[in-house]
Amino acid sequence: MARLALGIALLIGALLATAVAWNAARLPRRVAGEVRALFRAGPPAPPLDRGRVAALPAPVRAYLVLALCDRERAVRSARFRHGGRFRTALDGPWRPIRGEQYEAADPPGFVWWGRLRAGPGLWVDALDRSANGVGGMRVSLESSVTLADRTGSEMDQGSLLRLLSDVVLFPTAFLDDRYVQWTAVDDRHARATLRVSGREVDGVFAFGEDGLARGFSARRYFDAGRGTPELRPWSGEYENYRPAGGMLVPHRFLGYWHVGAERVPYVDFTLETPEYDVASPF
């Protein structure tokens, strides 16, 4: 009986390992399908209309003069890989993460796939997206066991805010008033409103003494594990600006949730050089 039980256990283990390997191979194909769908909708990028800069709030004008450099056409698509670290709980440890992200400008949307190392031989996949204003996130253990599959109005809002905060990577989109509207705040801040397919979010960009966008803040839905997401202050910082695609864009992103008076970091991503107008998956 002991030998039979051992044989059954080995067989189950082999079947589970095969299933994990199969699902791990399928996930990149699923990501590639979502990326192709994201990029399929966009028309060719028009020439960049720099005349629109003059109508924007002063700190945005100064920023775009720096950020657009010698770019001649609006960005249609962007893609990049990143490394860094991530915390799945605000009081949890930092974990190493690798990811890839794809951005579309018309209509604005993104697909992000991240793989977090949870331990030796153990990983967690997360697939986050916003398409036509609709957000969603699926989290799975070793590409096989679903840990979370979130959709709904709160996810729509959170994904759109993430998209708005990412536009510093393709700043030509800040000139597209079909989707982005600006409101003056003061000489170092301006509020941006993003509208996609009838859904709308807004947040405040902060600009440094050097004129570059250095921060973003908004109120975003946070899942505190109580069954109902709640609005909380959420912010990010941009660092390590470098040339890419005829523009000046940040290569490090830091993200924070605000709990009471405390600002708790949970994201620290370092980007590889973004690629532009390559409307395909890696």
C-alpha cells in the first residue's frame, strides 16, 4: 500500500508540474493577444502640433518644451520592460519583479504583465490592463491558480489613473485634448483629466525646479481586504530622466499608498529604454 500511495503521489506531482509548465507557456500568448488587440484600434500617428502647448498651464508648457525635445510626430504606441521590486502588502517584504508594459495613445490604454518572485521556484503573475476605459487585473500563482480576478467600476478608475500617471512616458499624448484636459493649480502644479469612452479620472502633476514632471497624486480605490474597495490618497514619483524616442522620459517610477499621515512605498520600478511606434508584443 505504501508503494501504491507513493506512486500515486508521484503521478499527481508530475501532472501538476506538467499543468504549471503548460499554463506558464500559455500566459505569454495570452498577453500577446491582448497587446495586439490594444494596438489594433489605433490610427496612424499625426504630426505633432506644438502650437497646442501655448494654451496649457505654465508649468505644463515648461515641462513639454523640455520633454518633447525633437519629437516630430505624436506617439502611437510605446513598450518597455522593467525590473525592480514590489510589495503585495503594505506591511509586507519587498519582492523582486520583472515586467513588460504596452501603451496605446489613441484611444489611450495599456497592458502590463508582471512576474514576482515569491520564493525559490515560486512566482506570482499579474496581468493589469485598461482598454476603452475598462480596467481589469488577474493575479495567479505559477500561472495556474487564480488568486484574484478583479473587474468593475473601481478597477476601471484605478487602471485609468495608472494610465494617466504613465503618460509621462509618451508625453505627446498630453497635447491630445480629445482625451486629456488641463487645469491650472499654481506655478508648480497642474491638474490633468483623462477621459476615455465616457469614463473620467483626474490627478495632479507636480513639476520640479528643473521643469520636469516629478510627481503625481490622486485618490484611487484601494482593496484593504474588507470586501469593499475604499478611496485613498495615492501618489508616484518620477526619476532618472533620459532621452528615448526623441523625448525626455523618466526611467524610474516609485509608487505610494497614503495611510493616515504615513506615505507607504509599494512600487519601485526601473525601466529599460522604452521603444516607440512598435505596435507588437516583445
